[in-house]
Amino acid sequence: MRWSCVLSLFLLAGVAGCIRRLEIIDVQPDGSVRLTTAIEGDADDVRTGSAMPSTAAGWTVEQTEEKDGDKTKLKIIARRTVPAGGLIPDTYAAADGETAAYDVRFTTTVRLDRRADGTYYHFERRYHPRRWIQFNYFYDQLTESSEIRALAEKDPKDLTPEEREKLAVEFVKVEAHKTMEFLNAAGAAMTDPLPQDALPQDALLQAQMRASAIFDNPNVAKELIELLSGDTSAEAIEKMDQRVRQDVRSAVQSALTDSGIAEPARQAFFRQYDLVRADFQLSEDLSDEQWLVALRLPGRIIAHNAWDPDTQPSAEAQGGGEFEAALLADEGIAWGPDRCGWSFEGPALYDREVVLRATSFVPKEKAK
């Protein structure tokens, strides 16, 4: 989903299917960890979204497909064991994979604290935040308007010519702001920043000015109005988006060349620009994903920020369904004093960490 501001409210909603993730972390008394990850969702979404566990990254992977109406559902179950003191994977992306630089990351630590009264097991898992509001601020501001939201929720065929024009003009403004932020982020990420003394205006600002002119062209809004009047399919919007993005790229390339930026530096800039856009796209794709995390620690859990481990909510109440419940049973992860869990949705990662913590205690056996 690319041009996803105003239009997404009524054109692209429901295009992507929900992906459900179940992550089981089973800590053994010696500190080793057995990991089981299960993913279920529309096959196309699973294959084209964030990275999934792979044999190349050390996982044992099982995949099954089944028809779900006119779509195909894909289920992935992956397992691996990390020895005591070993490094627990912090991403499913392979080191040389396409998404390695920006995929979902989750730093996990298990620490054993041996004391006179017994052993304490300290668990922490931090899902790293996704950069979101930097790029989506103006979209959020726009959709706070009750007028714009009311227009966007209408069937495009029911919009008046004036309403179509208003939506199109506002939408183009938001996409222009977002593009400027993509360019800013790309420039900031470069190891060797673009020079600021090549011209009275620095090279990056020259690039932004020329890119902005693409959106200032009234023909862009006019084309969008025509789409709203006729073909409002995702394919038609994607085609327009690809053309505008190519126009922006050409304008930036021209600006950097005219500013005297050498070819290697131009290539380095566009590498960062593509990474920034791909990073944001992956964040958008996470918007309808759900996480269910189950943890088992030795002994009894004595502190946590999860559900109450002494209760037994249904799989649905945990955010899962029959698939997750069956897998938990297969893995022998039953509810009890040594088990707790968490659930959250993809947007929980926007601009903030999701931190899971728990501590368990195994009393020291008394000598007979």
C-alpha cells in the first residue's frame, strides 16, 4: 500500500490480510531456551511482508498451505534451541536478506541469578520501535478533520466534483510532506553528509525543492480527481504512485547532479532513500498484524508485566484462535504458575518499544 493517506480510508481498506504470530519462549533450568514461532495469514502477505524464520538463519521450518475461499492461507512453524549463554535471535531477517537493515527486531535476554535461597530467572524481551510519526504526522493531522474523514468515508461515486477536488488537493499536500521527510531521513542517514556549500542552497534542499515541484504541478491533483471519478482500484492508484515516485526520483537525481554531487555520493543517497521508504512500507504492513507471546520459566513466576499466570484466559481472549491454542497444547505449554503471556498489535510498535518482563524463582533444595 503506497499512496495510503486519504484514499486508504475507502479504497484500500481490507486489501491486506491479517497475519497472526505466536512466539513461544521456553526457558530450561540450565538457561538454554527453546523457541517456537508460528505465523498464519494470507500467503501473499506472509511472503511479501517482514522476514519469516528460515533454515538459512538456523531454524527448523515447516510450511503448510490451505485454501481459504479464493485465497491461500499459509502456516509456518519454526523451531530452534539456543544453548545457555547463547545469543537469542533478535530478528527473523537473514543477515544478507533484503529487509535485514530495517526489519522487526526484538532483543531478548535471560539472566540466571543464583542466591542463597535459590535461583532467580530474569527474562526481558524488547521489540524495537518503528519510526512512524515522522512520516505520518501530516496524515494524522489531516484525518483528524471531521470534514475530511466524512468525505473519505463516502463511496467515491457519491462525491461531488467539489468534494473530489478538496480530497485530491489535501491528499497531494500530505504526500508531498511525506516525501520531504523521506528525503530528510535519507540525508541524515548518510555516513558522509551531502555538502552544504556547493550552492547558496545546499544540495539536499535543492533536491527537496525540485521534488516538491512535482506535487505542486496541478496535473497531479487533476489525475487524482479523475481516479476518484472513475477507476478507484488499488491497481490504478499503484500505477499513478509508481509514476509520481519515478518523477520525484528523476528530479532529485537532477538536483544532486546540478549541485556537483559525484555519482558515488548520489548512489549512496538513493540507497538510503530506498531503505527509508522500504522501512516505512514495512511499518504500514504491520498495521494489521497480531502478536501472541507465551513464556515459560523454571519454577514459579513471581513478577511480570503480563497476564496473570494463575488465570487461564481463552485463546480468543489472548488474541489468538484455534491455531494458536492447538500449538500451545502441542508444545506442552499449559497454563500454570510457570507460564505467562502477552498480546499486542503491530501499531503498538509505532514510535515506542514494547517491553515484556518476567522473573521466576526456584527455591534451593534443602539437604536431607
